[in-house]
Amino acid sequence: MANNVCLDRACGKHSQFWTLLALGGLVMLGTLSAFFYLEHHGHIETGMNNQIVWGLPHVFAVFLIVAASGVLNVASIGSVFGKKMYKARAPLSGMLALAMLAGGLAVLVLDLGRPDRLIVAMTYYNFKSIFAWNMIFYNGFFAIVGLYLITLMDHKLKPWSKPVGLLAFLWRLALTTATGSIFGFLVARAGYNSALYAPMFIIYSFAYGLAAFLVVQSVMYKWNNIAVDERILARMKNLLAVFVAAGLYFTAVLHLTNLYFAKQWEFERFLLAGDNVYTTLFWLGQVVVGGIVPLLMLFNSNASKNPAIVFLAALLVLVGGHAQMYVTIVGGQAFPLDLFPGYAETSSFFDGVMHSYTPSIWEMMLGLGGIATAFLITTVAVRVLKFLPQDDFKEIELEAKEG
Amino acid sequence: MSEPNRPESNPENGGRRTFMVAGAAVAGSAIAPGVMLYGIAQAKPADEAVTDKTRWGMLVDTTKCNSGCTDCVTACNTENALSGKTGPQDSQWIRKVEIKNLQTGAQNSLPMMCQHCENPPCVDVCPTGASMKRADGIVLVDRHICIGCRYCMMACPYKARSFVHEPLTEQNPEVPRGKGCVESCTFCVQRVDRDEKPACVEACDKAGHKALVFGDLNNPESDVAKAVKAHASTEVRGDLRLNTGVRYQGI
Amino acid sequence: MARLSSWLRLAALIGAAAVLAAPSFEAAAGADKPTLTRGKGDKCVEDTEFMRRNHMDLLKHQRDETMHKGIRTTKHSLKQCVECHAGEKSGSVAASKEDFCMACHSYAGVKLDCWDCHATKPMAKKPGQAEAKAESKASPLMPNSRNGGAKP
């Protein structure tokens, strides 16, 4: 991508803006054609089946939803915890949260067996279902974060930004708790069924969200030819490192707990030491690419002087995040349900064998549509409104001295 | 298991019911033993809602279930107009599972289908309430409000549910099913509502195995209630405390 | 909640109907009105005028009653509609635009969701299965205690 693309209206480089829009639009076109194709032919054209019921679209969708709630953290640190440096980034953070949530939800909806019944999903609620609660949290998130953005951008409403920001913060914690619980509440499956999923997803969201924010911020600065202040970069990269390390910690606790329960050994052997794609993705994708390598990069002494290192580390966290979602969602289903503990099982319905999943191009296109949606919304928003962080360096110095 | 149903103990329609039982007995003995008039033989009139006084259930005697036999599966496919294909994307409402104890080597063959739990996880997780349990314990999918999210398939401990992956035609008029919704064994609800046994049970009887006993668990006089009382039986994944309507004997 | 959601659904339905109807309405203006073939028997279960306006409500009511409560009266059931109204040529209510349901629905441009799942043809009569179960039969599932009354 060109280095000098300016997304702010002030510098008026129209052609690059339209190029970006066309790029996103092209991907969206692919997504929509995949949607109509699948709507006509059914899910038979996907790799998903009666064993792996949630596949690639859900990997992208859940990642975007988790990252969306996490990206709002930047705003929360500013508005709720009063850090000036983060407050300057609150509008961008809020807007990204909305864009990414919209992207994630779009994929979830487009993948439904009956997407034409979206109105049913919005009007029939089973309040015992954590899935139904998620829908309420998602819709509420749009409303609350939208309101929060207004309080940030309207001078008269500025005093309201703190209480509304607090509400948004609490709401996003509830939202990610509910998203993690979608998996945590699945009592029958060895890969899920753990209360740890709720806090673990919150920690993941902190890492993925901040990483997404740093990537977008880096690109915006670069395109506007602005150098990031070293102090700002140092603080944000340290925070990302803490979140990534915490994510690794939760992952370790989940698997150590499982290793202590004899009934979970088979599953852990399958995931941690198996001869399958999930083992590779777990160790290489989630742990090394998404965890250890970014940590080494972020703690490198040159990291705060070199924005490229931070940008790359954040990008790796995002890649590792997708690997984590694939392992969690598809890997959790690939391990067969144990109907008769202590027995070997065979049947015509794939009992007792590892389930296979080969995604088709259609569900890949569907999944990429989520990222394209978030990308398009962000591009347009950054173009029409001022989202570029406006730092007041005197305040930041003051804050740094206070510690 | 809930309290066995005694019609006379029910204040609401106990009187009417007792009267009709007496009437049926009189009619039966007056005409011929075992032969009843039209209407009286009905389990319930068509315009009456099912109630929780009935709990439909099944006992599978795995000692009678033949390892090579798939008559129940074939009967299910015929009754419910399933294709009978067994690819990863094809629907299977009932399947034969062969199990072997890893310690003792003991082998069993048994049919696995929706267990019609009293506390069904699929019903708990369904966002729209499409996954539902009828008052008489039969767990169904209301396809009119199923959005095809497949969360119930994630939640079911028995892998009893299938998703319809392609457009369908030639459905049984009594068993609507179609693309984009989740489905599973209904205990042949269309047959049960007119007082017939599920197709699998009928087929098993016909084959002479008689491994499946179906009926009202709440009625102490029913074959299934007598059978579960007489023999030790177990729930699959009993640790989950779902109180399944289907129980297994001999494992 | 139930009331709120039914209002929401109503609003959504009106919106959807408006969107769906708008283009086809123009196309249909001036076109001949649909001709419906007569069903079996002397008359429908309700007045024609009433059915024209309310068949969807009757069907929806019946659908919930049957699905959730196991009420299987035939008067307003979709299966019974198909029994009487299946076209002579196609044997179906929705196979072609001449068939009973499609004749109107394609004219009005209202998409039908029923036939994705429901059979459009009447039940094939199995040999030996009598129309109204008039033969005497003991109840195999309900010995002794559970016998319903004769139909009113």
C-alpha cells in the first residue's frame, strides 16, 4: 500500500480513498455472492457438516466480536480510568468497536441456515439461552457505544462521557462474558464446559482489541506522515505485552486443569500432542506466533523507538488470535463426543472418530466479509469524521511524572 | 422420574376421565373383549392438548438388539422420508452404535437417537425457543422459528441432531422438513398422537427382536413402566442428570 | 414481551410485504386476475371471502397449536388444505403457477415459506389404511387408564 495515502478529508487525496473503498467493496461482493450461492444451494456447498457444525465463518465472526469488545478498552482506560493519552484515542477506539462488531455479526447472520428469519431471532427470545443474551448484549453495545461516541464528539455533552463510558465498559465486560459462555456452557463436550471460558475470552479480547487498535493507528499515522510519540508507543506496547502474557496464562491454566482430570486426558492428548491440524495451530499459531514471538518483539529494547516492530507484533497477535479461535471452535468439535465413557464406539454417524473439516471457498469468502465490513466502515468513518488521535503532549508529560 | 399418573387424583378432569374409563370398560365388555368403538381407542381426542400426565419413554434392551440389524434405522428413514444416506452432511435421526468395553471387552449393539431428556440442553441453549419440549416429554424442533444457528447441535450430548444441508422435496405430509433447519428424532410424534408406536419400535417387533419397549412412563400399567421397574436400566451420560426418556438395559 | 414481539413482527411483516409487493404490483397492474381452481367437495371449511383474508392467520394459529400442544384437528390444518386443493394436473398446490396457492401468491408477489418444509401433495394412501380410522382397534400404548372420549 502507498505510504502517503491520506485518509483525512483535509489533505483531499480522493483517489486513494476510493481505491480503498473499491478494495473493500470487491471483497464484500465476493461475500455477498457466496451468501446468495449458499442461500440457494444450502450448506451442502460448505465444508461444515453434522459433526463440525460451526466452521470458518464462526472463527472469523467470534474473533471479530471478541476483538470488538476489546478494542473499546482503549476508550475505557481514557474515560473510566482517566488516562489522558488514552482519552485522545477514545473516539477511534469506539468507532473501531462498532465497525468490528458489525463485521462479526454480519458473518454470523449470513451463515444462519435461515438468514431470512433474522426478524424471528430479534423477536423470539428464550431467556435461558446464553445465545439469546448475546443478541441483547450486541444490540445494546451498538446503542451504548454509539451514545458514548456522541458524548465524546459533542462539546456540550462532554461531561456525560465519563458515566456513559463507564456503562460501556461494564457492558462490554458482560458481553465478552456472554460470548465466552457460549462455549463455557456446553456441558457435554470435553473441549468446552469450563467457567474459565468467560474470563479467558475477556483477556483474549484485551489482547486482540488492543492489537487491532495498534494496527489501525499505525496505518493512520503512517498515511498521514505523522511519527508516533515514543512515550505513547512505549506505554501502549507494554500494555499489549501484559495482555498477551495474561492470555497465555489463562490458556495454560485451562489445559493444566484438564490435565489433572483423568476424564479429560484423551482430549488434551488430542489437542496438545495429536497428529492433527489443531495441535499444529495451537502450538505454532496460538502459542508461538500469537504469544511468544510478539512478547519477545515487544520487550525488545528497540520496540518503543521503532513503530514497525510494534506494528508487526500487533499483527502477529491478530494472526495468533485467529489460530486460537480455530483451535477453540473447530478443534473443540473435532474431538468426538464420548457417549459411553470407557467404551470404544463405532457407528454410521462418525461416533468415536475424529471429525474432519475441509472448508470450502464459499465459507472462506463469507468469513472474510466480516473483516471487509469492518474495514469499509472504518475507512468511511475515518474519512468523514476526525478520528485521528489529537495528543496534548504537556498533559502526557504531566501524567508520566505523576506515574 | 415424576410421580406416576393416577387419573382419579387429578381434580381438574379426574371426574370426567374416570367416568370415561368406566365407560370404556363397559363398552369393551359389552361388545367384545379387546375391541373398542371408534373414538374410544384414541389416546386423546384430536382437539385436546397433550399434558404432562403422560411422559413418553423407551427402554432399549441391548441384550436383544442384534449387531447386524438396522431395521429400526430403515423404518425411521421410511416413515420420516429421510434419504438414508450416511455422508457427513446427511441427516440421521437414529443410528446403530457398536460399543466395546475397553477393560472387559464386552460388546453391545444399540440404537442411538434423541433421548428426549426432561432437562434437554438443546432446549436450554436455543436462542429463539424453536427447540422445545412438549408437555408429554417429546423434544421437538419448531421449524417455523428455527433460524438454523446449530447451537443445539453443539449442546446435545448424544449427537442426536442433524442439520438439513440442502433443499428437500417429497417430504412425508405428516413430517415437514426442509433446508436450513435442525431436526432430530420426534418419537414419531405424528404416530404417537394417533396412538401408534414409533416406526423403529414397530420394526423391531416385526423383526422379532422386541428390543424396544415404548410407552407412557407415568402410567404404571404401561409395558415400558413395568419394564423399567422390573429391570436395571441406565441413562446414557447419566452423569449429566438430564433424566432421559430413553433408557438402556444390559450395559 | 409476547405482545411487544408480535407488534414488532407485524411492523416487520408490513414493511416486508410493502417491499415485496411494490415491484410486482406495477408489473401486475392490468394483468388478469388469477383464476383459482375449485377444491374437492361443496365448499371450503369457511366462507371464501373469509378465507381469502384470513387463511394465513388460521394456518398460523393451527401451526402453533399442533406444534406445541399436539392438537391435530383437521379443519384448519395445512395438510387438509392440500388434500382438497391439490391441482388435478400436478397433484400439488404449489408445483406450478396454476396450482391453488401459487396462483394467488405469484399474482400478489407474496413469497411463501410453507413449501420449503411441507409436502405440496396429499398423503399417498397406504394400502389397508382406512380414511378415518373407523375400524375397531385396541390401544396398544394406553392400556386401561388413558382412554379419551368419543369425539363431540
